[in-house]
Amino acid sequence: MPTGSDELSLIDAFVAELPHAKTPFGPGDDAAVLPRPKGQTCVTTDATVEGVHFTRPAFSLEDVGHKALAVNLSDLAAMGATPRWWLCALQVPRGFTTDDARALARGMAPLARAHGLTLVGGNVTSGPVLGLTLTLGGESPKPLLRSGARPGDVLLLTGPLGLAAAGLRALREGQTSGPEVDAQRRPLPHVESGLLARRFARAALDVSDGLLLDAWRLARASKVALALRSDWLPLGSTLEDALQGGEDYVLLLAVPARAVDRCLVAAAKAGLDWTPVGKCERGTGVFLDGRPAPPLGHLHGAP
């Protein structure tokens, strides 16, 4: 465990780089005190751990901070929630300095500011490797759920698939730059798409573990079958990367057929490139080009 003075210095250095709430509503007390939210509150949490989700020096501390916050923001995006606040629990290894804390926070700060996200508290402890566990809260008048899809709904993707998986391979092969590497190190959560989707979609989830596995999750939650077309998929890499690679953090939406045209027009006006990729049908499971598709995924990992 860091000493008391070291811990305070780390916290001060980290918080100083980020938009944060002032007391009595922010960091510094034993618990965060939050205003009563409007609508319904959506809360998500996720961990990013060295050796599991990233390695050094393949990732800078700025990269680590960005990705840790991005993957949590993606969960709020899938709920159609407006990001509001977050907590950050840091596990820091021996030798982690205040300059390191600032670098980690600098990677998070642009995303936090862009999405109006306010740091309200957290914790620091010592450990064998660097780890970040974030908890984010957002608001939505009617959150999108995985269980809302109905037969006849059209499936839309809010961006291309497979680029992050290609980036993982590139990093493992020693490549240090390129769009695929950027997609792996600094994914961009589709928050704007999530906010627009709540006007049209009945169900949503973020594609973090590969399209096939996440499609199975949507199908199971909604008790429908998902029929996907491989020739409709927006590909950033190979078809295998798209289906199984994961870490793309685009959204898979189920939109009533009658609303699809209006939905796509609204997306285009907002500068968003959404693509129909299939439909929901009666039954169970996931089908690709008419054939049963197993729930394959989880090919990603630390470079």
C-alpha cells in the first residue's frame, strides 16, 4: 500500500488533470454525494489490467487511460445513456510516480471532457501490476436493453468491425502505428450513436467480444433469432476479425422496420455511418448467411 503522503500526492496529481466535482460532491470524502438524476440512472463498471488487457511498452500510460475510460463509455452508449459521473480505483505497482499518474489521467481527460463526464471519487492501492477499475454513471429517460428486440426488427451496426483485432496482431508483430493500431490502443466509444439510437432502437449492445458472441447475447436476451448477412457487414479487416475479433466497441441495434429509413436519415445528418446487417426473426440463435453460427469470440487479449 502506498504511504499516506504518497497516496495523497498520487490522488492530487491524477485528479488535477481531470474535470472533477467540487466538495461536497466530489473526490475527498468517504463516498461520492450525487445530485438526484433525471430519468433513470445507468451504472457500469469494468477493469483494465496490465498483462491481461494491455502490456508496456506496447501501450503508453496515456493509451491505457484512454482505453480504460473508452470501454466503460461504450457500455453507457449501448444503453443510450448520457454520461454524467465516474469513479476510478487505481492499483499501482512499486515505482509508480506522480508523473505517471498525470500521464494516465491525461489519456482520460479528452474523453471525459468531450462527454461531460465528472470524476467524483475513487481509491488508490498498491499491487504487482497497474490496474484500473472504473465505475461510470449516466442518465437515460428510457434505457436501451438487450431484451427489447422483436421479430421483424432490422439489425444495424454503427461502425466497421475487425480493425481492433487487426491492431492486436500488428502490435504483437512489433508495428507501432497505423489505423488498426489506433483502433486497438485508442478505441472511440459510440456515445453519440447511442444517444441517437434511443429515438429509434428497441434494443442495443456494444460489440466488444466479436459480432457472433455479442449477437448471441442479444438473441438470447430478446428471445429471437438473429439473421446476419456477411456481405452486408462493414469490414475494417477480415471477415474472421469482424465476427470473432472483438474490441470494436461499435453498437448493434435492433430497430423496428417501419423506423429504419428515418433512423438512417437521422444518422447520416448527424455524420454517423450506420449499416443494416440483418434482421430479427422468430426462433432462437444466430444465423450467418442462412447457416447456424456458433457463439465464437474472445480472440482478443494483451499484445
